[in-house]
Amino acid sequence: MSDRPLYAPQEPIFPRRVSGKFRNLKWVIMAVTLGIYYLTPWIRWDRGPNLPDQAVLVDMASRRFYFFWIEIWPHEFYFVAGLLIMAGLGLFLFTSALGRVWCGYTCPQTVWTDLFILVERWIEGDRNARLRLYRGKWDVRKWRLRITKWITWLFIAIATGGAWVFYFTDAPTLLRDLVTFSAHPVAYMTIAALTATTFLFGGFMREQVCIYMCPWPRIQAAMMDPDTITVAYREWRGEERGKKHENKSGDCIDCMACVNVCPMGIDIRDGQQMECITCALCIDACDDIMDKIGKPRGLIDYIALSDEPAERAGQPPAPILKKILRPRTIIYTTIWAAIGIALLYALFVRSDIELTVSPVRNPTYVLQSDGAVRNIYDVRLRNKAGEDRVFHISLTSEEILRIELEGRDGQRNLVVPADTTILQRVYVTARPQDPAASTDTTALRLWVEDVDADIRASQATTFNGRDE
């Protein structure tokens, strides 16, 4: 049997500081995404006196999702499902066109790991200093730097977990309750769980999360093909690699700059690898070296593997637009756009009034003492407006039928409070001489009209007669 262990211990990675256009882009994306995440729960949005004023809120108690002027009810969860499908298709689209750009720039694991590495660099120094500290003995200085770093990470992790729970209830109220220790235990448990995962994933596990816990590195191969633009090493230009003073023919001087800046600890010169998140930091590092030794930039670059034959022959690569606009990406874009347009259409055509009509089938009809036939219906009325509305209930049918509302003393108007659903029992009666009284079923339609606005809604149902 082999003496090799089943699991090898994690080799710590200490990425070196690098500057360049892709590193600057990552700083901007980090600032924007973290700003959106931490600040969004504090944005206010006036919806009226009876509705919450938090712009983005998942109101579990009232079973609502608020997003600025949009309000999603439980029965409208297809909007959320549609957005999730669009997110998945968008991930397929961008991976097919540009490789793992999501992983390299906007994935939460990448963003928070970048932030934790930034803190680590501020406290412990750049790569060489962190390496010396890691290999050194545990003296007072090492303990001081490590504890300072861990405390800073912990504050970031607490802020991360705290920001998440603010999306599920009124943020100022919850903050006051958290500080005074009067919040619900679920809030504290959620913050604790998210704090722990952020602290461990961003501070210690880092690349292990991407390699072993995330399924996307193993799925991405199905989304990519030779025309996918991704980070790669121009081996045909860089080899044979060697130091500048050595007798070699390639542009690569084997400086290891691309390896030293990689947060995943890989060598991009070894070709496409599952661990690569295409963060492009190796491009910035290599371009900096090429500038110093007087060689053209782009030894490591965003390229498509299909361009290799042309570039080896000294010909220009195919236009980027041609590689991006290919059948796979066009299909993804078409489906993505179709779902988006359908959701927008459904959002803008939906009414502030909704009703559901449920005939009471036990019994299917009631025969009254004078021979009249009565059917009973449970009508569920939903007022999605931000103020109380007066609704008028009526019906249309080819037969003459009478309609009454339970508890309304002959009135067919009722007030439905803002953002509320009520259940109203409705009686529909056919006189003994009416054809509907002796017919098996008669089609009818119940209508609800907003008295103060030109808004109507209806639902078809049936009236059950004696069937004589």
C-alpha cells in the first residue's frame, strides 16, 4: 500500500501586490459590490402610510418581497423564479463568452477573500514579509500581528452577517434591537453563522472553497469551447523560457511574477486549469515585467485557444466580436432576453386588483323554501395598492341571477384595506322560474371594480341548478 496521505495539508498562498488595469477593475468592482451589499438595507422608499419604507425588503411575516416600487406577493413567486433562471443563463452566457469572469471579479468568495488579503497585507506586509512571518517562530510580534488581523477580519465578518439579516426586517429597528439585545434569537444565530462562514472562508480556506466546495469549476468545461476568451499564456511566444542573460528564444524570463500574484497559487503557463478563476492578475504582473525588459505586452492575456494557429503563423487573431457572437452565446442571449421581456410584460400588465373565486361544493346548491336555487362562493379579494380601496362586486351571465354579499345588508360595495387580502362570501340566487334554476350548469363571471379607479378584474365560474 502507498504511504501517501489521502488528504494533503493546505499549502498557504501569499499573493504579491500587483497594479494594473485588471487589478484596478477588481478594486472598483469590490467597492461597488460591497457598497451595494452593506448600504442597500438602509435606503428608504415611500410606499404610503400602511407599507414598509425600506427600499429592498424580504418581509417574511407579511410574505412580501419589496424592491423599490415593485412588490412581489407569494403567488407571484414566478418573478423570483424567472430572475433566478436569468441569473443562471447569464452565468452560462458570460462563461461561454469570457470564461470564469464571475468567479474572478464578482463572486462573493472572491470579493471577500480580496478584502481579507488586503487587510492581511496592510497589517503583515507584502508577500515576502508574510512568508517570513509564517515561517518564523511564535513570538510577541507574530502574536500581535495575527491577533490584530483576526480581530479586523472578525469585524468584517460580523458586518457581513449583520448586513444580511437587515434585508429581512426594518434595518433601523433591527439594529436598535440587536444593540439592546432584544432582537429575536434567530437574528443572532443567523449573524453568528454568517460571521463564522465569512471568517473561515475568506480568511483561512480561501482557494479551498473554490476548488473543493464550489461545483462551478467542474461545470464550466461544458460552457466553454476553443472560441471562449479566457486568460492564457502564449506558449508559442514565451518558450523556450529562461533568464534574460541565458541563451533562450522565448520572451518568458521565468521571473515567476505570474505565479506570485495568483490567489489560487497556480502557474498559468501550465495551460488551462480547473483552479484558474481568470482574475487576470497574472496579466498585470506579466505586462509589468514585459515593460521592464522591453518586450511587447500580452505574453499572458485574454485570448481564445482557437487563435493559436493564426498567431503561431504570424497572422492576426479573429475579431473579438466574431468569437463572442457565435451560436452558443446567441442562443443563451435569446433565451435570457425572452425571459426578461416576459417578466417585464407580466410586471407591467398586472393589476392592483386580484380575485379568486371558489365555489362551495358541499352542497353544490341550496334549494330555498320558495323554490329558488342558491349557490355559494368564497371570493378572495386582494388589494395590492398602497391605500384602502372600495370594491364593487357584480356578475354577468346570459341568465338573470341575483347576487348578495354576506354581512353587507344588500350592499355590494366593500372596503379592502391597503396591501391586504380578504375573504368575502357571495350568494348567487336563481328564482324558481329562471332557466338557470333548472339547468345543470350556467356560465357566469364575477367582476370586481375599483370604485375610485378605472380598474377591473374578473373570473369565470359556473352556477349549479337542480338539473330537472
